[in-house]
Amino acid sequence: MGNTVAESLAAALRRHGVRGVFGHRLPSLFFLATPEQSIRQDVYRAENARQRRITLC
């Protein structure tokens, strides 16, 4: 069988130079697939998060 959608997405992100993902409640299969592609995972817990605007370049 082929790759899962999560594995394909992680591979595509890595191919395009993504080295880290930041999120809250991202799909767990995606988080399981990212280490294989050497993509760092940054997460936060919503109850502890302050509302801030983040600009990504």
C-alpha cells in the first residue's frame, strides 16, 4: 500500500523547505509522520496560551 495522506503531506512540506510546524490540535497522524521527514513539532496548550498575533515570514 502507498503512503497515508499524513505521510504524503509531511514529505511535500519537507520538499518545499519546511523544517518545523506549529499548531494546536493538528491531526495526530500528521504528527506521527513528521519526525520521519525531520520536521520539528512545536505545539501549545490552548488553556495556557495568550492570544497574540504571530507573523510568519
